[in-house]
Amino acid sequence: MEVRLGVAERVRLAQADSGEQPWRAWGPYLAERAWGTVREDYSEHGTAWDYFPHDHARSRAYRWNDDGMAGICDDRQTFCFALALWNGRDPILKERMFGLGGDGGNHGEDAKEYWWYQDSTPTHSWMRWRYHYPQGAFPYDQLVRVNGHRSREESEYELIDTGIFDDDRFWAVTVDYAKSSPTDMCIAITVSNRGPDRATLHVLPTLWFRNTWSWGLPSRPKPALAGAPGRLAGVHRTLGHLILEGECSAPTLVCDNETNSQRLWGLPGTSMYPKDGINDHLIAGSPTVNPAHTGTKGALHYRITLRAGESRTLRLRLVQADEEPGALDLGAGWESVMGHRRGEADQFFAELMPAGVTPAEADVARQGIAGLMWGKQFYHFDVKQWLTGDPGSAPPPPGRRYGRNNNWWHMNSFDVISMPDPWEYPWYAAWDLAFHCVSISRVDPGFAKSQLLLLLREWYMHPNGQIPAYEWSFGDVNPPVHAWAALRVFEIDGGRDFDFLARVMHKLLLNFTWWVNRKDVGGNNVFEGGFLGLDNVGPFDRSAALPVAGVLEQSDGTGWMAMYALNLLDMAIQLALHDRTYEDMATKFFEHFAYIAEAAYRQGLWDEEDCFFYDQLRLPDGHKLPLKARSIVGLLPLAATTRLTAGTLNRLPELNARLRWLLAANGEYADVISARRLSAEGRQHRLLSMVGQDQLLRIIARMLDPEEFLSPYGIRTLSRAHLEKPFTVSLGGSDFTVGYEPAESTSGLFGGNSNWRGPVWMPVNYLLVEALREYAAFFGDDLLVEYPTGAQQKAPLAAVADDLSRRLISLFLPDADGRRPIYGYNEILQTHPEWKDLIVFPEYFHGDNGAGLGAWHQTGWSALVVDLILTLRR
């Protein structure tokens, strides 16, 4: 009986989840960048970009994980496969994407190439990757020089600005993958000459073993790779045999995945044929590939000459087996696998889309999911080993013991993790990951749940209960959104996996306690927290020491914690309806929410005159100085809301009794827990919210004002009123200012590589849309708001949430003129038929025109647009 195409991928997912078939064993887990990362930084003062720059990457074996283009590997990164290219003019082989480090770009790190993640099923049974490779010499020096001379007030100088793509002189390179089995991958590499002249391209599909044998660790024998015409055969003690076979009996070039110490430091190396041996042989004709065709890194070498407009597809197959197989099928069997997997993927995504989704929206959603799938990365980092040094290496500098991440000695990562961006942020970030999981759960709830649980495991979470933030500083503080994400994933998955919910809650109890003990210095239920992922949103660095003595009490920190308490309340209620032992937890978090919400008003975070929440400095003498910058900090308390139904309270009598007692004995909590209404079904429900109806209407009036927060493309992170009237505060003899900046940051805070002073950011917009839907479910059509503010027309909150969703979705869609807001004024990306339908998912968006900014290939939290589309059109 033939399996329906759309069901085939779901069958594979079920087999992977149950352990029946390891369909997730191979995937696009190879990073786009491993150089310039903390893991590879063995300097004394943490200068990661200088210690391991791009210029070293082709010559230096990585310690913790590898990188490459269009790459795949197994989930332990024992082997790696990726694409290398040479146009005959570049000074180096194109093996990885080029970009500027944090010290080189005028707005921080920035990739300077163009590639797209076009497709991927959740088991990676079908994948597509696209790259535009210039035919002229890649302008490495020009990009470095021009960006180095530009100020923060100027835009970034991109590859397309150099003129390298003029007259369409580029190669369009597409790589397709299709799995015949979990460890049998059919590969198609299609190269198209888009230029006006006949041109030649060297295509080098490359297979290598990650270097795990050079660090003096026990039980790490060296694998072997041997080349023959059209075939690379590897042997590894755990993998067995690994075969890469390509058509046309292409010659093989083989070297060793070993550091070229002679080139880098003038020291003798361990191999005559080091890691950059293929590069040097191809570019300069050096005798740096092994004439015996043995080593640990090898490539099939295709030299392809095509006329203008001509294309060619190379067929390859990569197979793991217990015994070395004979010739691999690159004919009818290969064609059948490629065709079936593509058809199954088409049907899988067609069945995912609700009937109301337009073709353009479906395209955005599919490419957004593709980016999430390609954003998975094998991540290896044993912090204790990194701090103390490897047995076979010189001891690290003494300063390392007191530097970055020295308190996270317990952490030992060896997992496939969803990354914020495979190039600019090739390491996990806690709150990014939580948002990723919401959209991932639409196609692979099993993986989404495993990701949320992962960071709560004992080899990630600190013994004190802190969740690690991100690689540059695990001890920094990201917003506590793990509980919120777990609830969303639980709901999207059908609301049945109570074991998952219980596992998450048990660990989050530790984390919630960490927050209460560490981030409420005064014990008064208002919270600090530091930058909380919002980088430069304030007038000064909220993670650093304050300019004056005192404590920064944060409206966003307090709002996040009120939301966290409500998330844990909702989680406890879900569990208590099946297991009454959780009812105690429900009453605990109900009361804790009430304490936090009430304290925000009593302690002065709410400004009655401005109708807004502000951060405030609590000085040693008890005086409080509000920091009256109207920013997303003051809108986030809106997200702290949930509803309790009469049915739930009747089934949980202890919670019901505690609620009534709290209202009777402590009337000050009435504003945050006493609102009651009948639902559309005629059932009574109660609103728990950090803002009452009066505060809600007044905050929303600001939020929906086009002269303040409302952009054509969502909610800005800073009020546009600060364009003409920047906020300035004088502290310690210095002035600190926040002004509206809709695009890149002119501030050097956090390296200047992101900006929360005006642009539209998807994650906080998503939370505000969700909050409006929650308020709408409570008030129904009885509560109308002016929308937009000043338009003299009113709308219910559900309609406002829908329209905000449409604004956010429209960032990626072609408008009436066929232009996508994310591409701004770039005419090639907007109008060229080879570029305009290739979609990226930028880190954030211009606050006035929607142009994509920051990490351009960031498909993590900006892929929340997938969930917005599916929710809006459900």
C-alpha cells in the first residue's frame, strides 16, 4: 500500500521520535562560521575575533566544531560534507562565507555574502540551499577597508555595493539533498552561469572528518579517507564506512584536516598536506595534496565551463555502511529518491497551510521553516576543558581562569541546537531558542520540546538555577520566556504531553527561585535583570555597573517576572487538572503574580501622568529617579496576562479559596485579579493582568499611535516622539541620551551590532499580539480602542491583533508593486528575477520603512512570522 505523500514525512518524524529510525541523525548541522567564536578563543583577554580570524579558517583545524557552505554532518559531527567553489580569480578557495568580525564592521559583525535557505523538511529528507557566487575576484580587501572607514552614522558597505554583480556576472549555485534512508543522501549540485560570457567554475564537493585526534585526549584514533576517481572512501571506528561518490569519475584531491602551522606561525606542522592543502594546490599549484590520495579531508574536483545562461547539475551520493559498498546508484534510483522526496515535501507543506493562506504567504512560511531547519547546528563546548586546556596543548593564559564564563565550569555541550543565526550568531541564546521553538513546533513538536528541555538539563542550567544566556557570557541574563514557550509548544502539539510539561516545570521552579533570590535586590517584588536581551534600549548599559550608586528597578524585568509567574500558574493548572498535587504550585504562583503586579504600582514603576511604565533608579537615600524613555520596556507589562475560568476554579477549590481570601484580606490586589466577565459562551471568567482596564486603554493609546510606537510594519521599540525630543538624564557628572533611531545603532553598546532604539523586533511584537488576543478573549467586542490612535475610528482588540499580524507579515510579502519591505531600496533584491523571490529573515526591521537590518540570515525568532501566518489564516 502506497503511503500518501504528505503522510510520508510525518511517518519519518514518528519513527525518529520513537527511536525506530534515526531520521534526524544527518542534517544541516555544520555551522556557517566557527572562526571568531568564544569556543575557539584561547587568548588571555577574550579577543575572539583577533585570535581566530577568517584568514586562519582555511589553514587551522578547529577545536570544537567545523564550518562550511551548504554543509551537512552527523549529529555528533564525526564527518562533515560541504561545498567548495573557485571561480579562477579569487585569491582563496571559497570554502566558507566571508564577513567582518565584531571589530571590523561599522555596526558589528556582518556577513558579506548572499545565500538562502530555500527548503527543508523537519527530518531533512529534502533540503535546498542557494548561493550567488561572483565571477570576478571576490573583493575581500575592499569590503574590509571601506567598512573600516565608515562611521556608525553611515550604512554598512555590502558586497552588492561593490559592483561585483553588475551585468549579472555571477554563478547561481543550488544544492539539493534527498535522503533515501537515514544514512544515504542523494545530492544534486546545480550551477548556472548568469553572466553574459562563457565562464569556468571549479566545483569541489568536500568530505572530511572533524579533527578529534589532535588534542591529546584518550580513545580518539585517527580515521582515514582514501580517494579514487569519482569516489572518496572513509573508515571510522564508530561510523564504519563512509562513501562519497560522484558522476564522471572526477579526480580526487586529498589532504589532512591538520593545522598549517608553517603558514600561520612559521612552525613545523604535523602533515605535509595540511587543511589548506587543496586550496594551495588549486590556487597556486603547490604540491600540498597527497599523491597517495589518502588523508582525512578530500574533494571531488569538477571543472565546469558553461556558456552564458547555461546550467549543469552534478549528481552525488553519500552513504554510511557497515561494509564498503560497491558502485552507488546515480541513475534511476537517484532520480527516484530526489523526485519522491521533493514531492513529499511539497505535500507536507501544502497540508500544513490553512485554506486562507495566499501563495505568497505560503512561500514565506515555507522558507521561514527552511531557515529554522538549516539553523540547527552541532554545538560542542566543554567549558571546564576549555578553561583548563587540553592535555596535548600548552596551558592557557592565567587570565582565562578569571575571564569569560569561568563560573560555568559545569557546562558540557554536545548537542544539535537551533541557533539564532548560522553565521552571525553561531551559538545558542536562551530567549532566542524559546521563540524558535514556537514556529518549529508547527512542523516538529518533538524537536521543539527536546530543545526547551535541553537548556534546563544539569549540564546546561547552572547549579544555582540560572539558564545560560549565550556563549559570549553565559552568566548574562535573558528574559525568562522558557515557561511561555513551553506552554505554546504544548498547546500547538495538541495539549496532551503532560510528561513534557511536568519535566519543564520541575526545572523552571529552580530558575524562578534564582530570579527571585538574585534579581530582586530589595526583596520588594520589583526586579532588575540587566539588559534582558534588549541591548541598548536604555540610556546606559543596563548590564554594566551603574553610573551612580543605586539599583536599577526595571519595568521590563518586573513585567517579565509577572508573566513568568502567570506562565507557571497556567502550567500548574494544566497539570493540576490531571494531578491534584500541582494545585499547591498553582496557588503559589497565583499569589506571587499578585505580589509582583501590585508592587509595580506601589514601588513607582507606573507613571500615572504619562500613562506608562518606566525603569527607575532607586538611590541609596531612598529617592527614586524615573528614566522616562518611552520604550518597549514600558509595553512589556502588557504581556503579563491570563484568564481563569469558573470551570477551572471549581475543579481546583484550593486555588479558588486562596483567590477569594487574597481579595478579602488584601484589597490592594483587587486591581490585578478581580476583573470578572461572562465569556461569549456565557461562562464566567476572571482576568489576571498587570494592567487593569483603565491602564490598558491608556497604554494601548500610546502603543497604537503612529507618532509613537505604531509603525506600518509593527510596533517600534522606542517611541518616535524621541526623534524630536530625545530623553537625556545626567548621572555622575555625565549625560546619557536615548533618541529614536529607526535603523542601525549609532551607539557602541554591546558592540553596536543591534539596535533597540526604534526598529521593529519580531519577538516582542509577537508577545504583544498574543497579549492583545488574550485581552480580546476576555473583553470581547465590548472593549473598543481607537485604531490607529487619532484616526477617530474604533476597533475591538481582536481586530487590532489581526491587523498588527498583517503588518508584521507584510514585511516579507511583495506589495502591489512587487517590492518586499525587507529589501528596502536595493533594486537588485527588489526587482531582479534571480533575486526577488529569495527571502531572508532579518534580525530586526527599520522602524519606518521595514527594511531588514542586523543579522540578515537570522531565521530564528523572525521566523515567528510563520506562526503569525498560520494563526491569522487558521
